[in-house]
Amino acid sequence: MIGKLIKYEFRSLWRRFLPLWAGLAALGLVNGFTITHVLENNRIEGLSNFLLGVLPLIMLIVLFTVLGVLTLVFICQRFYQGLLGREGYLMFTLPVSSAEHILAKTIAALLLTVLTGLAFLLSGTLLVLALDVKGFLEGMRDAFAALRQLELPRGIGWLITEGLVCGLVTAASSLLQIYAAIALGHLASRHRAGWSLLAYVGISMILSTGVFQLGSLGMGRAMERWLDRILDGGVNGAMSAMAAGMGFMILINLALAVVFFFLTKIILDKKLNLE
């Protein structure tokens, strides 16, 4: 059933964001060509210089910003309207638990975040390719050749995998924090959006002064060990220290995600008051 809920979320997601992702990629490509044209024609000045060299870049930056903001707004909107607004009357008549609803929203939001990040990366790559295709391909070839000749430290694959897991767990924890704040704000009888924002700020302040100081302490010690091992020539030991530090952060964010998840679930189960 979770798969069907995620599919339902993606229907709205594709309709809104696919044109934006395509526009971002197209603007990246256009900027590569226009910047190249301006650089190769030093005589272009005034209005032509603005239209070809400046305006496309401004549009790209604006779209980057708008897409980031819209992603956050969409994530908040889908949770609020889908579970706490009028749409909630329909969603909670389905034979699905509140935990499954929260999990489906989190997975869909996480996928949206990843896809938006990939769209940013694709736009930047297309811009560089349009600027200098030959130079880009030669650079990639040289980089792969250097990697093949480089003797990588033992455990580098595990460290990269752990870094990806840490990023995903941290993102999921952040999304669940947003959901918990929205659910807490929903407990108010009026000005629920404002109370949700205050709840988010309050949670963030508590984390910044408490739990995350503990995480920073753990990462600080790991970095000290890493630097000591580098100075001693023990690269493999340094990799182990970095892996331990990231593992510590994974555990902290996983614990926070569990707390936010069950806080949201309890509010939906016990204190739900649909508009």
C-alpha cells in the first residue's frame, strides 16, 4: 500500500517539477553557448552583451533559487494538505495506518530532494559541456586515468557508501523534523502556519544547543584522530576515523528521525483535527 501512496504523491510531483527540471537543464545548456559566444566575440557590447551574456545567467540563478524554494514549499504543502487539510478526510478513510502515510510522504519528499539535486548537477554539467566539450571530455579522461593509477586506501568504497547513507539519513531526519513541526502547529486552533514555523524554530534551537553539540564533539574527536593518523602516515587509520565519525552522525540523525516520526504519528493518531 505504501507503494500506491508514493505513486499518488508522484503524480502531483511530476506534473509540477518535470517542466522545471527540463527548464533548468535547458537554461544550463543555453548559458554555456551564450557565454562561449560572448567570450569569442570581444566586440559584443551594450545590450547584446547583456542579452547574451548576463540575462541567461540571471535567469539560471533565479530558476535555481525558485526551484529550491518550491521544493521546500511543495514538501510542506503535500504533508499539510494531504494529511491535515481537507484531503485528509479521504486519506484517512483508506485502510492505511498513519505510520504508512508518514513513511510514504517522507520517501516521496526524499526522492524529490534527490531528483532536484540531480537536476542542479545536470544543469551545471550541460553548462560546462557547452562551454568546452573537448576540454570537458579530456578532463574526464585524465581524471579517470589518474584514478586507475592511484592506489586507493583500503575501505574507500565503504567510506563513500557510508557518506551516501549519512546524507540520506540526515535528509530524512530533516524532513521528519518539518513534519513534526507542522503537526505540532496543527494543535493550535488558529494561525497554524505561524505556530508550525515557531515549532520548527524551537526544535532547531533545542537541537543546535543540545544534541548536535554532542554530534559536533564526536566529529571533532574523529577529525583530531584523522589528522593525527595523516601526520603519522597512517592513511588507512585516518579512513577508519572518518568512518567512525560519520557512523556516529548516522546514529544521531537516525535517533532524531525516529523521535520525529513517532511524535508526528502520535499527533495524527490522538490529536487529529481536520479542517
